[in-house]
Amino acid sequence: MSEPEPTVGVGPHPDPWPDDPRLDPVLLADGDRRNVLDVYRYWSVEAIVEGQEEALQEGLHALSHLTEGPLFLCVGPKWKLSAGSAPRVQTE
């Protein structure tokens, strides 16, 4: 007898739903079975991307204080991240 596959994510959010614009009403109603960090559970994809960009900017800002001059990181074929006096994310 094979063991059942483990369930990923969480089921529907109980009522009342939190009042948070980052949350996706469909995921709140149907459950969130995506493989995401728990901090992003029930968040819309757009909100997750924005949250990741903010976290990256904060990390780059902190890192810029530890380096002399600009710091360039390549994280994909069309992304260039720069941290110097003014950390920013650029696409080419």
C-alpha cells in the first residue's frame, strides 16, 4: 500500500478574511497550494513580486554600505542590479 502524497500549501482561509490588498480573493476562497514561502501565503503574484523587489532593494542598500563603489549583480539575462550610492533595479 503506497502512502498518500503530502499536501502542499493550505486550504481556504477561514472567515473573516484579513483586509489586506496584497491578498488574492481566489486563493483565500479556494486555498493556496503553491510552493511559496509562508510569509507570501494567499498573496497575489503581483504582491509577491513587489515584496521580493522591496526585500532585494533593502538588501542591496545594506550591502552598498559594505562596499566601496557600485556593486553589480546579474540575476538573469535581462536584469542588472546596481547598488552604490543609490541602489536600483534595471532591466535592459
